[in-house]
Amino acid sequence: MKTLRSHFRTATLALCATGLFASQAMATPVIVPDQGGPIVLAASDCYAIGQQVAEQNGGTLAKASQSTRGGQPVCVIVVLVPGKDGQRPRRSEIVVPLN
């Protein structure tokens, strides 16, 4: 009786594993419409704006991201400005309107 249970358990596990692999093999790829175009362009614009802001402040660009504030699209730029006399860099967050 004990061997019958172990065989039944092994067969059940094998069927479950086979079903899992078969369902993934038969799955068709989902086609998602390309909606990333405008977002990618805005992100690259924020990055370019961030590089300019970092250059103007004499620092290095740490982060550039797009956000919405007051219903208007803006770029949130984080610049690391070198500290004086070997101190740690200063973190400066600058919000620039996205035009």
C-alpha cells in the first residue's frame, strides 16, 4: 500500500510538471502596442537637460527623471557638486520645466 501511494505521488508530480512546461511552451507572445516612444524621448530630454544643469553647476549628473508637478511636466535633476577642501560632495536637486 505504501509503494502504491509513493507511485501515485510521483506520477502526480510528473503530470503537474509536464503541464507546467507544456503550458509555457504553448504560450504565445503577447503583442503590446508601442507606447514607450514619447516616454523614452522625454527621458532622454531630461537626461540632456540634466547634463547641461550639471555642467553649469560644476558637478556631475546623478539622476534625471521626469515628473508632473502642478499639472506641468518637469525634469527632476540631481547633481553632485564637489565639496570644498576634500569634503563630501553636496547633493543638489533642481526642478526644471520640460519644454
